[in-house]
Amino acid sequence: MNSNLYEMLQQASTLQKEEHPEAAATTFQKIADIFFDQQRFIQAVAAYQKASTLLNHKNAEILFNLGQSFEKLQKAYSAYEHYEMAFDLHFSNHTLDQALDIALKMSLLQPEEYRPYEKIATIHLILGHDQKAYDGFLQAALKAHTKNLFLPSLRYLFYAFKLFPTQKEIWVYLTQWLEIAHGSQDLHVQTLKKLTEGAPEIRALPMSSKPSFSWEQEMKDAKLLEEENLNEAAKLIYQKILKDDPSFPPALKALEALETLEAKQKATPSPEDLIRSLEEDLGIQEDLSPVHLRLTPASQPLDLQTKLDLAIAYKELGLIDDALALLEEALEAKALSTNLKFNLLHLKSLCLNQNKHYLETILLLEKSLPELETVSEHLRLALLYALSDAYEKSGNLKKALGGFRKIEKEDKTYRDIVERIKKLRGIALND
């Protein structure tokens, strides 16, 4: 770390101790920017996170930069999560151009998600871009329906319908999706049903009420639905064709293929049960706003190796308490490999020693001594060195000398082991 960065870290630490959170956050942000430019992204994450925490996660620029840093580390979920937080701040502050850019970035990062399209559509609606809003809501509807989220998909379809009620594709989807959600009492579903029942001249747009001998358009619609994995909707079209033309071969073949595929899959609950369980799992709120559906994302924390790397970055920045908090969280994980566990313990012992909590280091590592033979030589010696260092600095010189001599037996050139042993022997002779 160069002298300029070191001075900035000292300045940030001083500002934090003197309870100037905004000034400290600004300094940590500058430090993070330097790390980002140097492509040291894990250090950038550590500094940006510290800055964001000091500002109670209310700075959209820092949150966006955190998203970018996680994206560089190929942590797509964490990147998406921080982009979403930045979006919400820009949206609430009515800085819609920035919010729109972030929503577009989210749609590229998680192309299977429908929420970015809802955000894009909402902004275009506010800006008066009706066609772009329509396109966004329709995309959100298709993405939600692919996930079998029937109620959200119909709500988005309702928003698109309100913008362009005579669009043919809307009525194709309405005709099929309303039948799937026939038992729902959702307000949007009931409204759409009334609209379709009251507008037969529009309802006839997707499929002519007159017999069709080629069924070309209907087959195209069904194939399109299959491509979107909307197999139930496609089946309904094939069944309607066969009702009027029972021996139409393409529809018979397509329906048979779908039913064969369905038979191979495990039995699933009814659409209504599926809707309820999925919405409960995803945390969809009951009192939805007219155009802004809010979901609680499923927890998907950072993997343990990334937590270790991030804790190392915190230590490098002098943020020892932050490193210790992250290490405590990581050590509580159930599926810890032996190697990763002892790497976490080693880093924790270094942080405790740096905070002069030597007795905590001793308690932490002494109970792990029986397992040390199972780890690599490099890691074993590092742990023994940290323990011996804690013994010495806590005043237990006899145990410290014993620990350093054990290291010397395995590797006489290890770090400053010769000097440490010589120093302790000299103290013992003087006593």
C-alpha cells in the first residue's frame, strides 16, 4: 500500500473516531475509487461498504459503485442487490435518468428476472413514453409467467393493456392466462375478465370466431407460447383448434408432445396453490401500488471464500472490527472445510492480536490445537506463530518460547523465528 493510501486510511480512521461520519465516508469512497482504478476490486468492495455503512446506505453513487465492484468480481447476485438499492434511491429522489440506466443494467445482469423490466416500464410511464412503458410491462409479464407467477404476470399485462387496449398480442395472452387463473379473486384478474367479457369485438382479434381451415395463426401463437415455456397456454390453443377441427394433425401432434412432456414431470399443485405458495415464498405484499410491484428477494449471501477475501481486505484497510464481524459470520457456517476453517481462524487471530486481545486469541487457537496436524504445513506454522505471539504479548513467555521452538524444529528459516527465540532466552537468563 503506497504512502498516499496509508495517509488517507489514517485520515478516515481519525474522522470516524471523532464522529464525523460524512467526512469519513467521503475519504473511504476516495480510497475505494483508487482501488477500483487499480482493479483491486475486493479492496474496493471493502472500502465502499465501509463508506456506505457510515451513511446508512443512503448514497446512491456508493451503492452503484459497490454493484460495479461485485460485478467485476463476478458476484452477480450481490451486484444486482446493490444496483437495486441504488435504483430505489434514484427513483425516490426522482433522478429518473440514472434510475433508468441502472434498471437497464440490472436487466442485462439477470436477464431471467422480471423486476428490472417493471422498473424500466414504470420510469417510461412517468416520463410519458407510452410505447416503451408498454414494451417493458409486456416483457415483465412474459418473464413472470415463465416463472409460473401468474398473478404478477396478469398484473403487468393489465398495465400494458391500459396503455394500448387494442394490441392483438395482449388479447392472445389474456385469452390464455385468464383461463389458467380462473379461480383467482385478485382485483386485476377480475377487472381483466370483465373487460374481455365486455369487448367481444376486440376479443375476436387474436383468434377468429369463424372456422379456420389452415389454423396457421393459431399454431404460430401456440408455438410462440411454447418458446416462452408457457405450455399450459399453448395446450389451450391446441385444444380449441381440436374442438372445431378434431382431426387437425399438427394440433394433435403438438398436444400429444406437450402431454407426454407433462407426464414425465413430477405432479405439481394446482395453479391457485402454486400462486399462493410462490408468492408467500417470494414475499409479495398484498397492498400493491398501481404500477410498482415490490418483492422481497430470497437471501443469497456471499460465498465463504469471498467473505474471507473481503475480511482480508478489511484488515488491510485497518478496519479490524469490520473484519472480525465478517469472520464471526463466516465461522458460523455449517459446511466449512477444514482448510477454510483454519484460514478463517488464522485471520481472526491476527485481527485479535492487532486489537491487543491476546487472551481471546489464546482461547480461540488452543482448543484447535488437536486438529492442526490435519492442515498444510504453511497454515499450521502460521497458526502456531500467531498463538506464540499472543503468549509472548500476554506475558506467558514460557509458552511463547515453547511455541516458537516447535516452529523452529519444522522450519528454522520461518519468518523472524531465530530472533524471537534468542530474545526470549535472553529474558529468561536475566530473570
